[in-house]
Amino acid sequence: LLIGGMSFFDSLTHAFATISTCGFSTKNASVGHYDSAYFDWVITLFMFLSGASFALHYRVLVGKKIGLFWKDPEFRFYTVIVSIASIVIAFFLFFSKNYGSLADAFRFATFQVVSIITTTGFATADYELWPMGTQAIILLLMLLGGCAGSTSGGIKLIRVLVIGKHSMREFRTLLSSRIVLPLRIGDNVVELPVISSCMAFLGI
């Protein structure tokens, strides 16, 4: 942020607010005050990383293997959700003429998607002026939240992943009552108490 021309104080406060996913800005218009693509992408990247598990970051740093990110099922799920939501919202914004270029639409869409799913809350645009479909996606992302072991809020994606896989397993057992399918997240078998806990959390 300093390299991009932001003042030292603003750089420091925005860095703290980004990594902790708390979203407090020194400006009333949040990050949108700067109207800078550079600042938007820098903060988007670090919001995204902060929405991932800090235990995963530790394993990557200690093992010095960046490939560990993609081996983690929750991180893969997180990346896919952010990517799909950003692309879909960008096309919505471009074709509804909210932004003149696809690049601008993608920039604003990606920033807002990452800000919302990580529950950071930074803003570069008033998404209440966006098409209703984009607002529905943003609301869903806010409920999902980031990864377990991060500072983001929401349900947490590992719970969503467990419940989704459990639902698919139940559907398959309906088709064949004799089939026995352990529920796996990566290499780990998820026990019934954990599944029950996830479903209770979601229900509450």
C-alpha cells in the first residue's frame, strides 16, 4: 500500500484491518475513497488470504510447500466459490451497464465478493445499486463466511462442505440401502458426532 502511494498511517491501519478481516477504514468511503485499482487488488489478495485457515498458512510456511494450499479441501472449496461468484457478478454488472468495461466489472465484483465472504466489510462500491441477482449472491456469501481457523465470520466453509457431502452420501444410500460410504474430507474420515455438530450449528 505504501508502494502505491498510500500514507504510512493509512497503510498501517488498512493492513491491520485487512489481515484481521475487521474492515475498519480511516476513510468514510472505505477503500473506495482512493478509487485505485492497485489498492483494490492488493487488499483483495490479502483479504482472500486472511479468509483462509491460519493453521494452513503455518503448514505452508513451515513446510515451504505452496502446493499444500491446493491439497486442502476447504481452501479449494473457498477458491472455487470466490472465483465463480466473482465471474458471475462481473458479467451481471457488465451486461447491466453498471460498469463500462469487463475489467472494471471484474475488479469491483471480486473486491466485494472477497470482502463479503471473509466478513471484512471494506467497500469500493454501493452494491445496493447493483442488480438484484448480485445482491442475492452477496447475501449468500455473507452467510457462508470464510474458512475455519481464520478471523472471518459466518457459518465457515468446512461446515458447509461437511453438510454438502453428507447430503450427497444420504442421497446415494437412498438409491442403494446396502452401500456403506464413509464421509471423507481430504484424507480424513468425518465421524458422526462432527456431522451432527455441523448440522446443529447450521440449524441454530
